[in-house]
Amino acid sequence: MNRLTDHLIIISFDCLSALDYPIIKDLPHFKTILNNGAYVQHVQSIYPSVTYPCHATIVTGNYPIRHGVINNTLLQPARLSPDWNWFRDSIRGTTLYDEVKKADMTTAALLWPVTAKANIDFNMPEIFANRPWQNQILVSLMSGTPRFQWELNKRFGHIRNGLNQPELDDFVLESAVDTIKTKKPNLMMIHFTDLDSQRHYHGFAGAEAIAAIHRHHNRLGRILDALKESGIEENSTIVVLGDHSALDENIALHLNVLLKKQNLITTNPKGKIINWKAYCKSCDGSAYIYLKDQEDLTTIRDLQTLLDSLLQDPDSGIEKVFTGKQAAEKGADGNCAFMLEARKGYYFLEDYEGEYLKSITQEEVTLDKKYTLATHGYSPEKENYGTILMAAGKGIRHITLPEIRLIDEGPTFARLLGVSLGDTDGSVVEELLDL
């Protein structure tokens, strides 16, 4: 299969929404891409529309039920801070970067989710120290390319302020510019989370989110300049995409509080979970309910009664309830007993103490980052909830398309680099490509 480009740079601006188009269409660096390439007005995300499943979908062309990354975090009911799906082996099957590497091309990834311990030439994975005894730099070094990361940390580490934004993305930007100039990879995947953070903590359309879009515009400009300065611009393709959108919310749903009241969750006197029959695992705007014993028919009946009563109550915050089979049909985890969709304005947390419903204020968000004022994870069928894609450079046609699906992106990127992801849920969007 012939290659359409020599260098593919994929920039994921986490939480970039189709609704951001009126802002970005007038910003010069975004305009450069829009005026010279392809623009997709609406990209339908996946269910649940959270970051790690979305990014695994982008590189596999498959829904979560097939690639295996069905949530950001693992089901660990007794842990205050569950581990995330950081590692490449969380993904079933092949990926874009695997196939590119097999074709003897070079790969690079900067904070791209689910790439820890992946076979990527220049890899700085997104992973954080999640145990008191762990050191952030060591955890990163051990999970990616040690020398590559060490050099970048030595040169640009002073820019970072822990995991805080916008400093983290500023560090990623300098690392990306340096990598383009010095490594000139055939595939480069860059993940920026500034916008996502600002939306979570200040709301979808707050001044902080708008400022983050403008910072992303400047970051895009620096990357475009780096391609010129490196001498590879003529043979390069640049893709700018979002993984999901977000919706404003201000009420948290604590379904585990109700499960505990029904003795489906048991805690010790210190409030730590010691046993559970059913557990509500949050995906923010949606949630899975898992059974410890999938054959426990009594618990299934109790859950069904509880969920039916919540569905009848317009103030419960729950819009829809799916069975595990129905969740699987939507591409989510079929191993759940039920999957719940929150109404607009609501989202799920995993607390099992306190009240079922909790109204959230800006002050509480500032004090405790588990609270947010906008989030995602909702069904991609929700109104005004699409994301976006634009691309320019070698192999890209000048075209506007009304809609594609997130699952179509991976096969299309693979075609640009002359490789294949095999049999995927998504398909190559040939209209985007100069074939």
C-alpha cells in the first residue's frame, strides 16, 4: 500500500468541541489548516466518552468493547485513588503506532494515553505516581523511553508545575517542538489537556476555557513553525482533533450511597469497603454497575427495582438505564450488569457516604478536584456533544465533511502512512484523502 505522507503529526486537544468552531475559525493558525485542508464539522465520539477509551479508539479504530479500554480507571472499589489504564497491554489487538513501527518507520508519543511500556521509539507516556512511595519522574522514566525523557526533563522540566495546567501543556509543547526538530518521526502523537482541565474546573464556556483555546492556538503555531524549521513541512500532514466534548453540570450522583443503604456495599467502622455485591463505577456522565458475582440473581432483582424507581423520579438525575447487553451494543463494557446515563446537569461520583444528590459550588471545586462544573463520559447521542477534526498537508484534500465517527480516525491515519489496522469497527474516510 502506498504512503500518502512521510510524517503524520496528530495533535489531540482534549475536550475540543464542535461548538468551539466559531472561536477557532478566526484564529490564524487554525485558519491556516482550515483554509488549506479538511474540516469535519461533527465527530461522533464513543460510549463512554472519556479520555482513555477515546484515545484507545483513535489508535485502533475500534469501540471500547473490542479494544478493551472501557473506562479511564480500573474497577478497584476499596481504593481511594484507583489506577488508570496507563499501560499499552490494556489495549487488545494492534494499534496505529504498532503497525507504523512494523513498517520500519519511527514513532513518537508525548503524554498520549494508554502508551506506558508501548513499543514506541520516543515515548513519554501519560502516567502518574499513584502510590505514596512512588516518584513521578521515575514512574515516567520506567514506563517510556528513559534517555529521551531524561533529556527533555533536563531541558524543559523547569516549566512544569506538577500536573497543573497550563504549565504541563507548555512543557509538552517544548518537548514536541524539540522532538520534531531532532527526531523527525514518521508518526507523532501529542496529547494536550489544558482545555479539558479548564472546562472541568470552571465550566464549558467560562473565560478560563476560552483562554485555553487561545493557548492551544499558540501551541499549534509553534508546532507548525517547528515543521517548517525542521525541513519536513512539504512531506508532512498535521491533524488536529478532539476526543470528546463536555457538558456543564452542578449536581453529583452518589449511587453507591443507595447501594450501601441496601447492604450491597459493606464497610468497616473506619468507613473502608470490606465487601460488595454491587458497585457503581463512574464514567463521569455515565456509570457502570458491576456485580461481584454475575450469577447473583437476588442482587440483580434488587438493583432493577432500585433503578426502576430512580427512572420514575425526574429529580433522580438518571436519564436512561441500559442492561449489560445493551451497553455492549453501544460499544461499551458488556460485563456490567447495568449502564446508567445521567441527565444534563448531573454526573456520577463513587462516594458511598453522605447524600445521594450533592449540589456543587465553585468553592468546592477549588478545594477538592473530584468535584467539577463540566464533564464528559455521556452518550455520544446527546445533543450538541460532538467533537471536531481538521487536517492539512500531504495526502489531505481540501474538503468540509458534515460527520465522521471517532472509530474512523485510526483507519484513515493508517492509510495516510500506508499501513492497515486490519478488520476494524471504523473505516477509512476516503473523502478526506488525496488518493
